[in-house]
Amino acid sequence: MQITVNGNQHEIDVEDDMPLLWILRDELGITGPKYGCGIAQCGACTVHVEGIAVRSCQVRAADIDGEITTIEGLGQPDALHAVQSAWVEHQVAQCGYCQSGQIMQAASFLDQNDDPSDEEIDSAMSSNLCRCGTYPRIRKAVKTAAENLRSA
Amino acid sequence: MIKVFTFGSCLLAITNLACGAQTLTAENKLNEFPAGSVTLEQGLASWQIFYEVASHPRCSNCHVGSSNRPMWSGPSYGKTRPHGMNIKADESRIGVESVPCATCHVTLLQPSENANTMPHTPPRVTAPWALAPVEAEWFGKSSSFICNQLKDPERNGNRTIADVASHLDHDRVLQWAWNPGGNRQSAPYSLQMVMDALMKWSAAGTPCPSE
């Protein structure tokens, strides 16, 4: 089957029930999305399908329905996405393992709501776990990213 | 600013769940029972069958009110509590404003027998996961409340009881209740029995139990 990841088409030969996360990491070598729990309870594997955040551990090959974007395709080192810039500005990451999922979740959320309240941010980000406890910085960075997106 | 967005083949919007337009084949039979052929006692017994299903966690967990928060209740969850991870399905009832239900409850493109075998994973079906409409609040409600609610056109989508019974056979999320997978307890009876119970209840004049 063919899938499009970060604008590039790939021909893959996998079982129908292989999770997208496995396809990305093991078949395509795209390792930004991380394996955390495998049961959609941590958010580390979050990517976008047609711009919407999905847990790639839950998307089987047979259910891929659109273009996929991973952290590698969200922005580029010389042209960061607003969420990535805000993450750098607030030095959000500690160990960093969950952060690609956090950023992908935030980017999808802000695409729907670019002026969120703290409560709305907490609501949108609570299903992405961070064992380092960077949540206060995540909330600040989401607010900064929202401001930057609105003024862009 | 909240935008409308598309997910898969369905249009998701704040006030509308346009995926109801999907074409699905009825799998059960809508059996007719002539008016007057079912006694009051039989009608109340038929209602009881429906109530046992409506109040079962497989159904009631997503038939919540204006909190817009799905529930986790039933034997597989232990203590009754709101859906973990601070999940709110919001006014859209599909989570557009925060985390779309479909972020984890991924929409299957084709039916699959083994999509929901692993305990603690988010169930997936061939339709977008969603809360029931807020008017169809069942969680924690009495049999009498739900009975009067279900026959009220203002709260049942302006449907006859036959329409309601037929509607049940066209909702993939609802059908999952009888094949939930993982360690989840199935809803009681069967969808065919529930449809028949509704039709018998209708033929008996939709009697409701007293409080």
C-alpha cells in the first residue's frame, strides 16, 4: 500500500493490522513519534492524519485515511512551527521523550482553537502524559504559541 | 475560534454530527406488533428489557448529560468515575474543542473482528466515536425518566418508536455494545431482542413504570 508521510509517498508492504507507529518507526525509520504505552493512554505516539491528532499506536495500516504528518514534518529547523518555537522559548522539555507527542497534540488543538483558556488547554493536553511533570511549561508554551499564531 | 474540520470520510462540526448520513445495511429485522396485541403487563416487561440495556454501562457511559464527560463504569472499571485523562467530549459531543474522540477511538475503515480484543484500549468501530445527544441523557436516570424521555419527540430526534428501533440498527457505535471486546461486559440481551422489545412496548401504548 502507499502512504504519504510529511509530503513524501512511501510504498509499504505490511500486515493490515500493523499499527501506524510501527510503520513509521520500523518500516520508514521516522522515529520522532515515540512508543510509550501502546494503548492510547500516554500520547507519546501522537501524529496528525489530515491535520488531526491521532494516537498512531491505534491506527492500523488498513485504517490510514489521509496524509500523515509527524514531528519531523511539522516544521523545519530553520522554519519552526509556532508550537515548536514556543517550546524552545519556554524550554519545555526535560527528558523529552513525550514532547513530540505533546507538540503534535498542541498543534492540532491550536488549529481548532487559537485563543484557548487555561482550562481548555488543560482539557486538550491532559491525555498526553509527561513523567517529568513539565505541565506548567507546556501550558505556558501553548499560550505563547496561540498568541504567535494569532499575530501571524 | 473553533473551526469545522474533517476526519476521515466524516464531517465533524460543533453542532452537527453529519456522519449519520453514512449508508449502512440493516442487520436485524424490524418486527411489527399490531396495536392492542400486547398487554400492558407485557408492554411494561418489554420496557424493562430496554431499560436494562439503556442503563447498562456499555450504553449509559456515553449517554451523559450536559457535563459532556463520558463515564467509566461497570465491572471492567471497578469504581465509577468520569473518563480518565480529563476527557470532555465538549458541546460538539465528539471532542472537537479539546481532544476528538477519534484521536484514540480511531475510526475503522473496514469492520474487524480483532480490533477491540486488547483490554484497556479505546474501542474502535467503523463510525466516528461520539457521545449520544445531550437530550438522550441516561446515565444514573430512573426507568421512569428514560421511558418518558424515549417517547418524547422533543428528546428522541422527533422519531416514532419504530423509527427509534430502526435507528438502533444503523448505529455502529451502539452495535459495538454487544461485541465490546477486551474485558468489557457486553450489553444484555441482543440488538434484535431490544428492537422487538421496543416494538412490543409501542404496541402496548408505550406504558411507563411509576417512580
